[in-house]
Amino acid sequence: MQIPVFVVNLPRSLNRKKFMSEQLDSLGISFEFMEAIDGENLSIEEVKIKHGLERSGSYVYKRSLCKGEIGCALSHFQIYRKIVAENIEVACILEDDASLSADFAEMLDYHLVKSYEWEILLLGHFGDYSGGENKLGVECAGNPINFVKNSKISRPIEMAHGSHAYIIKNSAAGKLLNFAFPVRMPADDFLGSSRSAGVDLYVLKPPCAIQNKSFSSTIYQNIDLFKFRKLFKLRKFLRERVPELIKMKRKIDFLLVFLKVTIRRLGILQDSYAKKL
């Protein structure tokens, strides 16, 4: 028995819809497309009133979220509402740029999923320690639990990024909805920080879904219009004019991540990566 699978897709993203249809059909997975909320079509009034976003600020980036990020987050929230309203015990949520492994269907067995106590299982994820490498995923704590074949599940010990493939239980959907408004961070960040909402979060190692980089972003396609465009221009200028400075910053950033992951692995810090929702 397969758990329900919902695929987030913008009506204008026909190539992505075709990609997901062919992929899921070839794996023998039944699914339902869920029409995503197009952030680019959201008016100021809709952002502030209809969706309760009086201040669409972000604790993560210290800036206002762009419309694409807001639309993406709201698209996930509408599936959570469906899960709660229809009392769906557990479901899989996919974004339309997720490339799935050959054994992905085995992860969706209802009885298998129900036998574990976690509330969210990230099937695709990446972290800072691996340099954002999709195939490696985030660093995890010891004592992983066997799942399917050679895959295991474990608690992350660094911020897990990625909202392209995950399994969510009814209890987690309800908890995240209670903390949803106003939207203060992108979808992959509120998932990675869901422990601050009381959600029991685990990740699958190795990931069985990665983001298809051949698709251009539908979230950041108009990034030059955003309020934080100056930051991106500054980064581009520094990369071109002072490449040594950028290399040095990367080394320092990695050292800080390495130290944080190490002390979490030793148990000195626990869950400190989770952002306040």
C-alpha cells in the first residue's frame, strides 16, 4: 500500500510537469499534481491581507522574502491544510524538479513508514558541511536506523536544506501550520528548522532524491527586482575583482561549519542549528 504523493507544480511549468509525470509513471508511483501558488502573481494586498503576511521578514537572511519564496512556502502550506482537513495520516510531498532514485517507490510503503516514530523524513537534503552537495546530504548523529536496503535514517546535526522530497505525517503538518504565519523563511528552511516547532525531524542517508539542476529556478527568476539585489551585485563584484578574498571567506566558513558539526557530533550542542520559527 503506497502513501499519497503530492507534486507541487506551477501551471506555467509544463516542462517540469512532463518530467515528473514520466519519471513517476516509470517508477509505478501514483501521484496527484497540486497547483502551486505563483508568487510572481501575488499583489501587495494578497501578501499582507489574504495570506496574513504583515511582515514577510526572514530570521534566516535578515531580509524580506521575495515573492517566489513566499509562493513556494504557501504552496507547501496548502498541502498541509489538505492533509489536516482530510485527516491524511502520512503523505509524500515532491517539488517538480526532484530527480528520484530507482528504488524511490520502496520508500513510500505505508506500513513501513507508519512503523517509525519520526514526523518528517527528508528524502532529499543537503548541508553546509558537504558544500551543498545533494548526493551527500547533511551530517547526521550516530546510531542510524536501517530503513530500505542500504539506506538508513538519522537525526541531522546541521541545518538540513531542501524541500524537494520529503514524507510528512499529519501531526507535523498541524504543528507547522500553527507556526506558519507570517511566513518568515523559505520552505526548505522551515523544514530544516521544524524541530523548533516541536517536530521530530529525521533524514534519509544517502538521499534518494536530488534537485534537477537542468531546470532554471522559478523562485529566483526575477532576482534583479528584489530588495536584496545589491548584495548579489556586491558578491559578483568581489568574485571578479578580489577572488582571493572569496576563497579565504569560503575556508573560514567551512572551518566554522566543521567546528559546529564536530561539537554536535560529540553531544556538546544539540539542535542549536534550528532557527526560531
